[in-house]
Amino acid sequence: MTFMKSVLPHISVVTPAYRCADCLPELYGRLRSTLEQIDPNFELIIVNDCSPDNDWEIIQELARADRRVKGINFARNFGQHLAIAAGIDHATGDWVVVMDCDLQDQPEEILKLYKKVTQEGFDVIIGQRIARKDGIFKILASHTFNILYNFLSSIRIDPTICNFSISSREVMNQYRRLREGSRSHILTLLWCGFKVGYVGVNHAERFAGATTYTLRRSIHLAIESITSQSNKPLRISIRAGFLMSALSFLFAVYLIVRKLIWAVPLGGWTSTIVSIYFVGGLLMANLGVVGLYLGKVFDETKGRPIYIVRETMNLEETEKSFTNGLSF
């Protein structure tokens, strides 16, 4: 069946794909059934994050069968959150849904998001996972990240929220203006400051395959998210430095007083070496934090596009020509 679009879609769905080839046909079928209950004039934008599997071939098949399906194929792997940014750059709907493609975010739950955002006057509705179906390690890592993020940032987040969300065209227009390469979709969305609501959504088991978020990738994402949204780690390192200086000064005064009044000999080699190693380690950690932020400044000043598109499916030229040179 081929659906010819005559006007801009009412609702766009953006989903990044990486090693989810087996999920995509099921995702499309369930999304089509759900979205047609809202408006048959929709679009599904699937961004292939340079998956080593046959994700792009499946996307092409779906796009040939239904012109409402649009595909973006990255030239290399840029990461989930930049894939989401690419989809939003090309989304033209009045409302834009962002969701994962592994069907842990269930397409049928979009009806809840849409109803709440249209009936209660919100600009953004974010899904809250009622009961996560992830493994214990991933749940623990998520809660640990939220604790650290809430401590290190001025933005407070709920550990149950996820990328599954719906936003108005006005919000997406402003979101598209943010071009930093280090980003987390949901944190960037919250930073925009529009009227945000929440709704509980059912979380399902992954439809097929296994998660690609290893411990290393999870830690990298946590560091990127924190340092892209807050400079509080720099302020903590400054405070730690002043605290160490103050404690060192007080300890020196104590040793001098003890020597002059009670004639207690000063400590020897062991205490000196321990102090040197402790202060040296603290200095190296502080330099590492500073270097991390300096590296981000270096990356941003290059002015490179945040992603590069190799090819697309069912995207008209007017939709492809976004600023910053996205395709070649």
C-alpha cells in the first residue's frame, strides 16, 4: 500500500535504530494501527545509526511500501541522542513523538501521551515507566546516574522518566536551535523550559535482540549528560582545592605549635610521602575534570555538523536542507 501525503503530517514519530532489524516490521505495524486512530496523516522517521546489521535494508523496504515511513542513514555511528536530533530536524508534524525502536516503549501508549498533551494544555508530555522490564544492573545504573545528576546539576529529574515523549511544534522548533554535540535528549528537552507534564506508561520486554548499552557506553553517556548540562564538577574541584589548602595550613600550624610548646618531633618520611601522593592524586583528578570541559570546548569550537547523513528515503529536498550541512 502506498500512502501519498498531500499536507504536512499531524504527528511525527522519531525513533533511532541500531541493531534492531528484527523489531522494525513489528514496530511499523503497531505504530500504523495506533497512529491511524489519531490521524492517518502521520510520518514515521527511522534513523539508522550506522547499524552493522541490516537495519537500513529493512527501513528501505518499509519506506517503499509506505511513503509515510522516512529513513535517514548515518555515514557512521553518532549515537542514540544525535540520531534523535537528526529525526527531529526532519520531522514536520504538529506533534513529535520520540521513542525507542526495540518496542520496550509500546506504540499503543502514544494514545495516552497524545490525549494528555492535547487536552491539558501541556507543551511536552514525558512518559514515566510504571515498572521497568530491564535487568537489575541497568536499573541500578539508571538510579545511580539520577542520584549523581541531581547532585551535580540544577535540573532535577525523576528516575522513572525516559526518552518516550511527545512535544509540540513550537517546542521542536526551539529544540532544533540547540546544536551542541554532547547532549541527552530528555535533559535537553527539559532545559528548554516549556510546560512539561508526565504520564505513566507501560514498559515492555525488548521485542528481539539484546541491548547494546554496555557498562562502558552507559558510563560514557552519564559523563556526557552531566558535563553537557552542568559545570558543578568544576566548582566542586575548586572547593576541594581550597579545603585541602585550609586543612594543610591548619595541620602545619598544629605541628609547629606542638614542636615549639611540647617539643614533639615532626613526622618523618612516611607522613610526607603519603601527603604528597594524596595531594598529587587530588591535583590530577582536578586537572582531569578541567581537561574534560576544555576538550568539550575544543570540540564545539570546531563548528562541525553534529551528524552526517549518507542517504535518505522519502525525504523531500525541502525537508533535508536543515542548517549546519547535514547530508552529502
